[in-house]
Amino acid sequence: GKFGEVRTCTERGTGLKLAAKIIKKQNPKDKEMALLEIEVMNQLNHQNLIQLYEAIETPREIVLFMEFVEGGELFERIIDEDYHLTEVDCMVFVRQICDGITFMHQMRVLHLDLKPENILCVASTGHMVKIIDFGLARRYNPREKLKVNFGTPEFLSPEVVNYDQVSYSTDMWSLGVITYMLVG
């Protein structure tokens, strides 16, 4: 991704397979962003959100060890010619994404980069999905004005495009675009 490289690894003691997100510390802002991502992820214990197991810092990088999910991107699956997507499938996927977003918002976290690439299938079969990549996520206090000028163009809400105050509805706009793509 834009902020790091992800590799698979295995914990020696348990044999547990993990995903390691390696973030290079090229300047102080890189470290600050990585620490913010760790802080946010430490508060997000939910079955539809990728889980952080551990984070370590070396002189040149910060490594986030996360839950490994092997089903690939949701949208890669649904565009596969061999996969027959039904309305019920869409409903199941969107419900899980909503559940994850609801939990994030209850924990006062905005994802701010919801897009198809950030929805992963837990396994190659089945319907369990998880939201990933909290690199742009922010703590949110409704009493404080928060404006951002980042994200993925096709999924940006009007308030991000206009550099207005963001809120919970900012993530919901992106969810609407994802839902439209699923049922379209």
C-alpha cells in the first residue's frame, strides 16, 4: 500500500500465521501516523475488523502484526466468472460491513478510507468479511472540527471533496458507494 508493505509471517512459538505491515520511518510524520494507527486498532476488537496482535519498532521501521485472512479482496471474488453473486450474498456482506462500521463509530473512530480493496474475505469460501487498513483512520470527537484531504477519489464523500468537517456520515457515504457497486 501507500504507507507500507504487507507480508505474511508465522509466529515461531505457536505456528500462528500473521500479516506483518511494515511501515518505513522516513520522517517523523511516518512514525506519528503509525502510532496513530496502532492506537486506533487497539480499540477495535470486533469480528468484522482486522485485529492487531502486536507492534514493534526498529530503528528504521514500525511493524504491525495483524490477523491473517486468506480469502482475498471481496471485489476480486465477486467479479470472478465462477462466482454467482446473489442479492442475499450482497445483504450478508453489507450487513457485516455495517456491523464493523457501527462498532468503529461507537468507539469514536472514523475509518475515512472505506473502499472495496479494504474489505477482505476471511476464507476463499463462505461469507465472512473484515474491514482492513486503519492507516487513515482518526479518533473522532463530534465537538471538535475534523477536516481531511485524503482518501480514494471514487469513494470520497462531498465533505472531504469540499474540505468541510467530516463525521460518521463520511464513512457512510463510502459504504453507499460500495453497496451500489455490489448490487449494480
